[in-house]
Amino acid sequence: MNAPIALFTFNRLKHTKATVEALLKNNMASQSDLWIFSDGANSPENEKLVQNVRQFLHTITGFKTLNVVERGSNFGLGNNIISGVTQVVEQFGKIIVLEDDLITSPHFLQYMNDGLEVYNHADKVASIHGYVYPVKETLEETFFLRGADCLGWGTWQRSWNKFERNGELLLEKLISTHQTYQFDYNGAYPYTQLLKDQISGSNSSWAVRWYASAFLNDLYTLYPARSLVLHAGGDGTGTNTGFDKLLDVKLSMQPVYVKLKNVTQDELAFQAFTKVLKKINRPPLLYRLKRKWNKIKINSQRNQ
């Protein structure tokens, strides 16, 4: 049985349509149950936008079944995802997770379902991931890295049961076991600070808690050599991303084949990811200026 797909939406009709249209190009879409968790509006201005999205959601066809869950209030991205993933894995035992700004390759569902099947009984595997950073190195067809990720992924109930919602507990364990440097990809990216920000309420990131939960349990995520997911949310509309094209990749139109392999960290991939994360954390000055200008421009357009 194919894993059910959970899609999380809010107020971006254009992005949601693009995500669904791309997903429907997968051959396995018609054999897959689609669950959509539509978050409620957080302001009067967003009420109409959310309703526009919901009207579209109820017109979707092409999947085995369609189940739309309309939140009666604003859960926020983090709580919406945590609640939705928990509901689906408790019912079906496994899940494929997408947000409304992720464009998938026609081979995405095949790769995800293959990965979930091949590693179904591999307790050291936290998840299967469809996105890979725009690295320059030639990577293995599939490879493992310690932790978990958030841009088009799948997991099982056994792994999600290890998800820890309490960021303070995660941070305490990272510090007490002296693993913050490794958690930050050897200092390349401030994941520890993101976790601190989540604790303080500066963000509501579920993703950093998912990464930390898997990392601290010494679990690993399977990645593809070629990205089967494109992040389209770097246009200033996302909850946790602004204007950021550093995540842009060329979407693979070729399949990625999953074969059983030892669950150990791929050091070449780790180093390749580290280089990209350093660039994302400390982008060139010209890029930072351009990103700041784009932010000013879109805020001006919103206020008109």
C-alpha cells in the first residue's frame, strides 16, 4: 500500500496549485490517498486568502481519495504539521509530507514509497528525504546523513514516536552530551541557535525539533543524489523563509533508485552539505543586499 500524502496549506493559492499540479504528474498519484491540512486564518486580511485556498482544495481530483481537514483556528505552521503528521501516522503507520511551496519531480512518489518500503524495518532510519542541496560534488545514488530534514519527506510511526516537542529538553541534551558543534554541521549553520529561538518563541520551528530528535536518537535520513523536490517558497511568502534563492536546485526528471545499504553517515555528502550550509549562513554581500531590497519591495507592495 502506498504511503498517504499529507499536504499542509495556509493562504497561498498560487503555490498550492503548483504543488498539487506537480504532484499529479507522478504516476503513483492516482494510487495515493491525499490528506490536506488547511490552517485557519491568523488575521482578517488572511481570511479571504484562506477561503480561496479551501475552495480550490475541494476541487482536486486525480488521487485515490481526498481528505481535507480545515482547521477552525490558526494552528501555525509548526502545530499544524505536528498535529497532522501524528494523526496520519497513527492511522496508517507511514506518511509522505509536503508543504504548499514544494514542487515535486514526476519520480518523487516512486522514490519515497520505495524508500519507505526498503527501510521499513530499519530502526536506525528516521526518514526518507526528497530534496538535496545544490552541491557540486557527485554523490552516491542514495546516501545517509544523521538527523532528519523537512523539504519533502516521509517517515513511519516508529520514527515519529521519537519526535520531541519540548525544545528545552532537546537543547539540554545537546549541551550535556557536547554535541552542539556536530549538530551545527561542524559550525557551518546555527541549528542550535534556531532551537534556542524556538524555545524563546522567536520561531515555532517544528523542523529543528524533528532534526534534533532524530540526531539525538542517532537516527539517519536517506537522501537522493538528484533533487526530486524544488523549494518554491524563497519568494518572500513563506513562514520561515524570506527571499532566498540559495536553496534553488534543478529538479531531476530522472528517477532515483533505492537499494538497501548500510545505515551509516556518508562523509562526502556531509562535507558537501557543510559547504552549502556555510554559504546559506553567510551569503555574499551582494546577495544579502539584493535579498534586503526584495524584502523592502514586497513589503511596499503589500502595504499598497
